[in-house]
Amino acid sequence: MTRRFQTIAAVIIAGLGATAPGAAAQTPAAPAATAPAAAAQPGAPAATDPVPQGGYSYDPAGRRDPFVSLVRRGNDNAKNETGVRPTGIGGITVEELTLRGTMKSREGYVALVQGPDLKTYMVKSGDRLYDGAIRSITNNAMVLMQEVNDPLSLDKQREVRKVLRQAEEVK
């Protein structure tokens, strides 16, 4: 048993000898000596400065941007790169649209709609809105297909009906 104890003690001492304070003193300290010399040069950036002088810019390098929302990703077809809505009928949402009148043309019905900017636009079936499209227009109503932006919803589109005269529609 004493021989076994001596072998274990020798292994422990050998392991402690590699991490002894004397062993650390024998390592060269050349990298630490060159860092202050580089920082002492005028006009050179400091070695410990984590932010470059010109500011910070994110380089994705093929990865997704962690600051972009995952919920809204892929549904921003009508948005341009700056995140601003387009002008005209393409920048109006289904909820902001008000039906003001309908007219019969050779191709079918055309609707007069009003946006939140109080401008009147002429639209036909198939025109795109900011979050949907016009499905059909009749003599007193307009049917729109709105894109649902809810990740928990099973339905990705819903049908919205805008009527010209509310009182007649209720009867």
C-alpha cells in the first residue's frame, strides 16, 4: 500500500511542479513589452480601444441581422428599404381605405376610394394596397383581401367588405 501511495504522491507533485510559481517566471514577457511601445506612437490607435475611431458598423457576413424583427420578416413586400410606405394607393392599408362611390366601365366596375390623406383614388379589381388587394367591386360594395400579419393565426388572409351605403346593407 505504501508503494501505491508513493506513486500517487509523485504524480501529484509532478502536476504541481508544472504550475508552480517558478515555472511562470520562466516564460518570456515579450508581447507585454511591445504593447506599450505601440501605444506610445502618436496617431496610432490604442491597442485596448474596442471601438474604431470612425464608429461601429455591423457586418452580417451571411448571418441574419439580430436587430431585425423575425415577426415582420418576409411580409414587407410593399415597403422600400428605408421602411417608409410608398405614395399613392400602394401605401394605404385596408383599414384606412373608405369607399366613396362606384362606376360602371367597359371592363367592369371601378371604385372611388378615399385615403387617410383625404385624396380620392380610382381603383379596379386586382389593384394592390399596402397590406392587401382589391378582390372584386360591385355596384354598392367592394371586397378586399387583407394579409394577416399575426404569426399565431392559421389564416394568412381575411376578407374585408367595404359597402357604399351601410343602412341598405343591414336590411
